Amino acid sequence: DAKTTQPPSMDCAEGRAANLPCNHSTISGNEYVYWYRQIHSQGPQYIIHGLKNNETNEMASLIITEDRKSSTLILPHATLRDTAVYYCIVLKTSYDKVIFGPGTSLSVIP
Amino acid sequence: NAGVTQTPKFQVLKTGQSMTLQCAQDMNHEYMSWYRQDPGMGLRLIHYSVGAGITDQGEVPNGYNVSRSTTEDFPLRLLSAAPSQTSVYFCASQVTGFGNTIYFGEGSWLTVV
């Protein structure tokens, strides 16, 4: 089973920040939090990942709570092209089985 | 998705036929895996491999075989296709170590009639 839980769907107004939550209450100390997204039926696209510190790149920011039991992916200025299914997963090493949950379907509304 | 190549992109099979979906990566990644995605559903892990000669089952392995004779290639074989195997199949690879990105192929659309 997936080690994360996410809301099944969210809406966001175009130009506003999209905040996607993820619960990973059983995460262990050496497990990373990854975020991917899938647009239509394309292959999933990497967004960002982190261990314990907040991370930011050109696509998004990742905020991880101090106890690491939850995180939030922030798309600072959502566009229509950000409409996609967003997956949060936790991984320790590259030898872990990578199990995806159902993700959050984000709809960006004009 | 540069670096992970899947073929064919589209395939129609008759029930009972066998076929192989090909996956190749040129990034020298040790970890490779196959997922299937049914309409409106998430990705489900079929089989994975942590290196040449090593494979293991994922969540939904029945009806599929894999082998890993080289680091670059990880083919997925459907032994006797069934309509329930109609799906989109994604291959992925990942470099070893902590905190490394997973790269996905573009997908193979399979229809079994």
C-alpha cells in the first residue's frame, strides 16, 4: 500500500497559489518525500523532493513539517497547464518499491 | 522523459496472443520498473529490478514476466493477453542512492480485444 494520503481532488483559481497537502505519518527518518505530476496520460513528471528542509525550485516549493508527518506542495502562481494529477510518495533508497497512491487531481480554473 | 524509451507506443492484441513491451534507458540506472495505469486510476507497480539479473514482483504481477539481462533493458512480457490487460504501461528508471529522481517513459498503449 501507498505510504501517503492525499485529498482526491482540489480546485485552484488561475494565478493563485495552489497548496497540495500530503500526509505521511509513518515516514521514517531516512525517507524522502517526492512529488510528481501526470498531465493527461503522459508519463509522470518529477517536480521536487526533500528530506527534512523546505525546498524550492523553478517549478514549486515543498514545505515539510518539523515532525515530517506531512508536507505541502506549493505551486506559487497556478496556470491552466498545471491541471494534472499530483502524486506524493515517500522513498528511502532507489531499491525501495515505488508505490503510487491515487494522488490529487488539481483543476486550475480560469 | 529523455533517457527512457518505450516501444511500441500503441499495440492491439487478440486475446491469447503474447507480446513484449520494450524499455531501454541510457543513463546507466540500476533500478527499473514497470507500471500499468487503467483509465481514471493511479499507477500500479507490476515488476521491478534493482540491477541486472535481479527482478521482483510489484503489486499486480500476474500475467506478466520480466527479465533483466543488461543494465539498459527491461522488457515486459505478456504471456497470454487478456482484455483485463488493456491499459497504458509505463517504464521507469532511477539512479541508485538516496534522494534520486525517477524518470518515466512516455507510455505504451495496449488494447486487448
